Amino acid sequence: MPVVFRSGGFRFFFYSNEGRPRETAHVHVEQGGNEARFWLRPEISLAYNDGFNARTLRELLRLVEANREFIEKAWDDFFG
């Protein structure tokens, strides 16, 4: 699982096998057993949440928005 970056105790990452055919670009976020997934295209949106409260999801959304270009580049570099 390639880790894209860490922030505030959250780990932003991809699974090395993201489906066949590969799913649209997205990023997973994990902290303390909770996990969420955010689609990056066509716009950033929550795809899945297991355990994060609404306040934390808003914070994660802001972090994904602020780092979208970096995350997309990491996706393209990893999955080619």
C-alpha cells in the first residue's frame, strides 16, 4: 500500500490493487481503525466512510482538496 502522505495522524494511501478494471482515481484515508475513500474525479467526493464522524470528514475533505494535485500525480506515477 503506497502511502501518499500523512497529516494530523491520518494516513492517505492507495491499495496496490485498485480493481480490475482499475477504479477512477481516489485516495483512502485511515486513522485508528477508521477508513474513508474519496473520489478525485470528476470532482472530489466521499465514496465510502467507516467510522469517521461528520466533523472529521469535513477536515479530511479539506485536506484532500488542498492536496489534490499531489495525490493525482502520485496516482498517475504509481499506476502509470
